[in-house]
Amino acid sequence: MRSKTYKKSVQYCNRLLETGLCFLIFYGPLRFGCTELKAYSVLQVTVCGLVVVWMIKLSIINIVYSRKLRARHGTPCPNATRSRDHMPLVPGDRDTRALVLLLVLFLAWIVFQLLPLPPAAIKFLSPATYDLYCDTLNAYDLAPEKPATRTPGSEAIDLGHADHLRSLSINQHATCEAATNVLIYVAVFMLVIGNFHCRPAGRERHKRRSEHTEKSTSVAEAFLIPQQRLVNMLIAAGFIVALVGILQRFSAARVPMIYWKYRAAHTSHFGPYYNRNHFAGYVNMIIPLILAVMLSRGKLRIGAHRRRIASLLRHSILAMDTFINKQGLPLVALLITVAGLFLSASRGGILSFMAGAIVFLVLLRSVAKTTHRQISVRKPALVLVSIVILSVIVIKVDLKPVIDRFKFLRSFSTLIESEARPFAYLATAKMALDFPIFGVGFGAYRFLYFKYRSVHIAEYDYKKAHNDYLQLTAETGLPGLLIVLAFIILYYRNVLTRCSRLPHLDNKLFVIGGCAGLSTMVVHSAFDFNMQVPANAMTFFILLALVYNASHSELHDKRR
């Protein structure tokens, strides 16, 4: 009886985890991207609550349920937690732990920026930071044994022994806030990896279930949650966000309003986002995912059912009905999201969309060499082109604003006259050169940018560099950038290597679509600051974990 109670408790925890993550998937983008303090506080509290539920689940499995189950089979209870019923905090193989280690190393680097250090250490580690403190803090350059004296009525700051201790970050509060954001995203990543898995689809899944009915799986694997619902929720959220943007774009009111109620600060908003570039960054992650789901559902499966498509184009009403029932919803979602992307007129979004489409087709072609089924790249490419054309015709997208926004590419002089971002990039690069190793402090970019900006953009108050890689280098130094790049390279290497060995085509297609969606964000981060928008960053880490689970699905099959 107790074992059944423990099992029900774990299942209840699974429901809470799945429901909470589905809430985050919808709440983040629909609540203005969680860029407001109240919305982001809700996101933080929800993630912390889910982590608590996860810890409770781990306690039930590892301490109580595993010991009871193993004791029933004659295994001594003290050794039960060492068995295969043990559910580790960091699941997976050596590569998974290497990725987690890189995330922990990045957080440790940020913590080191917060450590209080004496002036001699600051001067040795970061001379630019030492000079900045000397220029802005009274008597900072005095030795601790010769503290500054305060005269009556004077406003001079007496640093003394304790106040001489400063951190490498020029703003500790901003660095703590940014570190908390990263910790929240890492927690979401670990929640999905540690509690969800990608099962084989269709008849093969039921066959595997029947084969292993007698051979009981490990306790850890028995209580993993299928991730298909999270994938469906991501697609549904992307569809709703794009639909809201299209409806607002064609509404009668020309006043910049979000949800026809909240006034936007400027006219560059689109959908629920205050910035159209952030909307485009979010939608771009969903579009390849929708295409992958369409290709894996049968009617548009590559290399199969060619006559169904031909009959649809010719005359069959029955084929039309079947096509809509099987593929209608993903097709409509793909049409709406692509139309919303072009309506937003985001240059970085359109360029990253093209980059994601190229990645999708290239990966599809490379995976075709390792599968026994016939895979053609022409059909997915034709689907992408057709969806773009349909979006322009059906939604009546006016391409003139989009074309006008790309006119800056005609000449270098036009680029200089019309764009302030190159000057912002140059100023950020100068900052990175002055603070090459430890940076100015994670999240402290906006407090020092005014010192480096040129007269050409004096009227622009840039709080972000509009290039996540440059800003990351300026804030955390070259080591911080190398850690992030190592994580990206190791992730793609691990996922794509395992994708070629997956036995199920559905999982392969999902990994390809997910990698293409992640690639759009990797490319778009070179033109904007999408990773500093909480909803986009959280969706990126959720998709990161879902793709990783799908690429490691054969690992669960072997253990079964």
C-alpha cells in the first residue's frame, strides 16, 4: 500500500511539473515577454516552486520508494540508493554532465566577479577597473594602513580597511540580478532534462512497451514524463502570439496599443512584445519546430505518400479532408507564424529565419545519408517557399516596409547615416578591450556605456549593445565568451552526433527542427539582445532541453 502511495505522490509531482512548465510557456511571451518586474517576478516564483516540487520528487524516489522496492526484491536497503533505481540530479551520460559543468563554470565566473578584493588585487587583475575606482571613489588609491581622514563638515568618503574591499564588477546589484536570471534559466533547463523524455512514436512505441512489460524499468525512468505535450504547447503559444500580432496589425486603431488596451512606449512593438525584434526572435524558434511536426505526421512525411499530395492538388475532396484533419492545424500555425514574422518587418528576424531554413535543409540532407528511408530535401524546401508565398498572398503582407528597412545595405554611407548600431558595436568593442579578462561585471554594461559612446549616437541611450556576444565579452571578459561558445559547440556536436544514430525518423525530424530553431536565436543574437528578454531566453532553454532529450531517446531505450 505504501508503494502505491509513493507512486501516486510522484505522479502528482509530475502533473505539477508539467502544468507549471506549460504555464511558463504561455505566460512568458503573452505577458509582454516578461520584461516588466511584476511579470518576471511571477516567472521566478513559478520556477522556484517547480524546483521545490522536483526536489520532493527526487526525495520520494531516491530515499523512500527505491528502498522499499529494492527491499522487496531482497536487496539490502542501505545499498538501494546505489542501484539503477537511483535518480541522479544530473541525468544522462558524460556529455550531459559536461554541459552542466560548463553552465556551473559560467555561474562560478560570475560569482568570482562579486568577490570583495583589496585594491592591490583589483589593480593586478583588472587595471582598468582599478583606474575607474580611483576616478570615482574618494581616497580609493590610498593604502589601507593610511586611511583617509574625514574633517568636520567634509563630504569626503572614509573608505578605511573594510570599504577598500571592492569587486571586479562595477555594479554588484546588477551582477547579482543578471546572475539570478541565468540561474533561473539553468533551473528550467535542468527541470526539463531531469523530468521529461522523448519516447518512440506510434506502433514502435507500443511494441517496445509490450516487449518490456515483464522487464521492469528503473524507477527513475518509470517516472519520467513524455515531452510531447510541451512541444505542442510551444507550437500553440507561438501560434497565439503570432495571431495576436496579426490581429493588432490589421485592427482599425492606429494608436500603438498592445492587446488594444496597453499603450506601447514606441511604435516598434508587435504582438504582445514591446519590440518587434523580440517578437521575431521568439517566433523564429517555433517555425522550424512546426515544420518538423508536419513532416513527422505522415501526410507530408518525406519520401512517402507522394500520390496523396498529387491527388490533393488535382481533385480529391476526400484527400483535402484527410489532409486538414491530419495536417491542418500545423499548416495553419506555420502560415500564421511566418506571416507574423514578415509583418513585424524585423530585419534581424528575417535574416535569422533564412539562416534557420538553411540549417534545417542542410541537416535534413546530412541525416538522409544515415537513414534507410528515402529523404528528399526538395519537398521541405518547397513547403517553406510555399508557406512564405501563401503568407504574402493570404494575409496580404505589404512588403514595402520590409524592403525599405533593408535599404541600408545599398552602401556603407547609407549604413552610417541610417544606423546607430555600428557605433554601439564599436563602443562595446572598446569597452571589451579595456576590460579583456574579467569584464565590467555581468549585467553592468549599461552603467559604463556612456563613457564609450561617440558623438554620432549621443542622443541614443543604449542600455543594451544590440549584440549579445559583444556585450557578453564586455561584461564577463574573453573567458566568459569562450565558456558560452564552448557550451554551444559541445551541445551541437553532441546532439547532431546522436541524431544520426536515432532509430526513429520522428525523433530525427524533431532534433533537426529544434536545432534549426535554436540556430535562429544564435544568429539573431548577433543583431539584437533577444537572450536578455526573459520569455525568449526561457523558451530557448526549454527548447534546448527538449531537443537534447530527443537526441538521447535511444539511451532510454537501451536501458529499458
